[in-house]
Amino acid sequence: MKLTLIAGARPNFMKIAPVLRAIDDFNKGNKRIEYRLVHTGQHYDQAMSDTFFKELSIPEPDINLNSGSGTQATQTAAIMTRFEEDLIAHPADFVVVVGDVNSTLACAIVAKKLHTKVVHIEGGIRSWDLRMPEEINRMVTDSITDHFFTTSELAGSNLQREGHTDDQIHFVGNTMIDTLLHLKDRFQQPSFWDELALQKSGYLLMTLHRPSNVDNLEKLSEILSAIAENNNGVPVLFPVHPRTRKQIDQLASISKDFLQVEPQGYLKFNYLAANSAGIITDSGGITEEATVMDIPCITLRANTERPETVELGTNELVGNDPAQIADAVRRLTSGNWKTGSVPPMWDGKTAPRIIETLWKIFNA
Ligand code: UD1
């Protein structure tokens, strides 16, 4: 069985790493799975890509398509053009895509048009918010996917409603959590810990990068003020995403309560998450990690494709309305937050389940 695995942007790397490990373990028996790892180059710099390959022990990709940034169409088109050439030169039985980024969509389309079966890890999740490029990526990818590996029962029901059949849908859990549990004993304290006088449960950790929160300067500044005026003096450690950096640099000033640092690697970021009093984010993946680590989490989005993080986990959706943000930050920093439980099958053993299932599908 030959697989081509796609990794393109930061949140893909932690989802693909355990799958590669599961293949290596599988190959220790007398059966053999070959794979080709394609990095689309959607994320390309040290902080957004290289560090993750190193820390997650992802092998050098067989090829980097170096597609880089651009508008939605420019980026998607560059990935498609370059991946088409690669897949024609190196045919596979399955192209495996993860998550919801532009690389996921681009490579799924290319594979399907070359009559290669598409496997989507994290298929079926829906925010129903079509202003998010990720939601369009999910819907279009799933409409042409042959086999879905899902993180929740709800994702499976969404896919059934869209006409997919039970034999295509495999509820296996969450590969991102495989990575979290695999590496939790190796989380690293960043070197700025003492310099910034950080203390366990003494700071909030924040990430922001959604276009709806950061692309408009007025909105961004409103969000930052709502946080800084209601944090009860608790400092907010803020690793700044490159998209957000471009915007922050245009603001006259931001509160000193925000401790700005570079985007962090996986081991340091999750050390910071695990030791924080709470997280403020607009990422989806971080809400899953917060839930598993039982860390309070405020999500600056009006909706989520991961409702289990709210219903079972520690996450609360507050949108980007300043009054709602203020209220949530006040409650969190005064220690008034729910505790959560871990969603079913998020047990660290998802990737081996995926590989066993794919092998069965291939040999059926
Ligand atoms: C992308 C994903 C999003 C994911 C996020 C995590 C899509 C549609 N969006 O959004 O789902 O949550 O990644 O980061 O696929 N840049 C760098 N260095 C890099 C990569 C990007 O400086 O290594 C800069 C580029 O100049 C670019 C900007 O960051 O303009 C945004 O990158 P892009 O990949 O277009 O989208 P993200 O906002 O990162």
C-alpha cells in the first residue's frame, strides 16, 4: 500500500506526526506500507514550520512544493499546480490530507481528479460559517473524500447528512491529541520564563490570527483593550502569529500587560499552555488541547467546528464583541470557570487505529 501524506501549515504538523509514527510501528511487523511525505510549503519559516518538524520528529519531507503565501486563490492554485506534477510522477493508492487548511483542499482536489482515493483525517467537522476559508476547505474536501477519519460522533452525522455512507466514516479520535499525550513529558520551559517573571497559573496565554479578528485594525484594537481592561492585572503572554504581527506593528501602542513573544514551537507552546491560568484564542486546535489539559479557554469566535470542547471541555465561545470578551476575561481571572472532561476516543491511540483501518480498506 502506497500513501502520499500532505502537510502544509502549522496545525497540520501535529496531526500528521503520529500517523507517520504509526506507519513505522506497523512496518515492524511483516506487512508494509510505503509513504511519501509532501510538504506544500504553505508555512515555510523556522517558527511556523521547521521547528515543528524537528520537535515532532517528522522526517524530512520527500519534497517541499515551496508554494508560500498569497491570496486564497494564489496560494491554493500554487499548491495544486505543484502537487499535480508530483502526484503524476509518484502515484499513490491514497492521498491522505489532514485538517482544513488551503493545502488540505488543494491536494484533495488534485488527487481526486487524478482518480486517486482521498482520505481525510479530521473529516466532517463543521462551523457552518462560510466566511471562514477553513469551512469552505472542509466542505469541498469532504464532498470528494473517499474515507473519513473523524474526531467525534457528530462529525460522522454531518457526513451522513451530506450523503456519505457508514462504510466511509471511521470514528477514531483525534491525532492532535496523540501528539499532545506523546510529548507531554517533554514540554519545555522557554528561556524567557524567568525574564518575564512568569509563574505557574499566574498568566494567560493568548493566540490570535483569524482574519475576522486581526485584519481590521479597529477590531483588533477593540479586542486587545477589552482584554487589558478586565484581566485583574494578570499578564497575557502573547506569541504573535506573522499575520497578526503585521497588524500589531501598525497600532500606536498596546497595553504593557501583553507580553509579546515570537510564535513558539510545539514543546514550548504547550508548556506555556499547560502552566497557564487560562487561554484566550481564535484557533480551533488549541481549544482541543486546552480541553484535554483541563485549562480554561476563551474562544474569540462566534462559532466552532469543535462543539465538544464547549459541551464537554473547558472552552467557551465569546465571539469578538468587547462586552462579552470583558465579561469572560473577568470571570476567568477571578477563578470562576467550569472544569471539563475529555471527549470519547481522544486517548492518544488514534493514529494506529487509522493505519489498521486503512490497511483493511486497501486489502478488502
Ligand atoms: C493558516 C490556515 C489556518 C491555520 C493557520 C495557522 C488556511 C486558509 N488558513 O492561516 O487554518 O489556523 O494557518 O497558522 O489555510 N507567514 C509567515 N511565515 C510562514 C507562514 C505564513 O510569515 O511560515 C505569513 C505570510 O506572510 C502570510 C500570513 O502569515 O501572509 C498568513 O499565512 P497563511 O498561510 O496565508 O494563513 P494563516 O493566517 O497562517
